[in-house]
Amino acid sequence: MADKVLPMTLTDSETGEKYKLEFSRESVKFAESRGFSIGEVGDFPMTKLPDLFFYAFRMHNKNVARSKTDKMLFDDLEGLTAEQIERLVQLYSAPMQALIRDDEADGKNLKMTVEM
């Protein structure tokens, strides 16, 4: 079983307000329904990286406006490090584990069987 990816936490140094960045199945579906594709982040970073950053707020901070996340990203943080981008991608990919089961996993507790 893969290790859990820990969420990112942003703290506003002026107000002390904290923002937890993480993804759930719902927040990934929200992003996908708006045409977001994680594979495009490397190809279109000026468009897709701000999108990924905005969608990372969805799970815990639904009411944070896109204009606010853009301000945080460009003005307050002055961009993201490669490590921070990698963590966002890992967080986005984590809910996919609910869809894909390891072939080696013990299937004794499953409530359905599949014949092929």
C-alpha cells in the first residue's frame, strides 16, 4: 500500500489564516469537469499550474475565489518551488487510488467478484 501524501498548508503571515491544500475524489471530479488534465501541467504551466493551485483549495476551502488564489500564487508566494509543484501533483493523483486496486492485493474482503 502506498504512503499517504500529506496535504500542504499555507499560512498567511499577516493574518495567521491557514489554508489546507488537498484533493478528494469530488475535488478532482470538479477540476476534470472544467477541462483540467494533470498531464497538461508540464506542457502549459502558465495556464495549468494556477488551475492546479486553485483546485487544490476545493476540498477544504470551497469559498476561496480564483482571484484570491492567483494573488496568493503570484504575489504572496511569488510562485512555487519544484518540490511544491510535485507535492500538488501527488495530492491530485492520490484519490485515483480509490479506482485502481493492486493486482497483488488480497481480495478476500471484497463484496463482489469479477469473472473475465
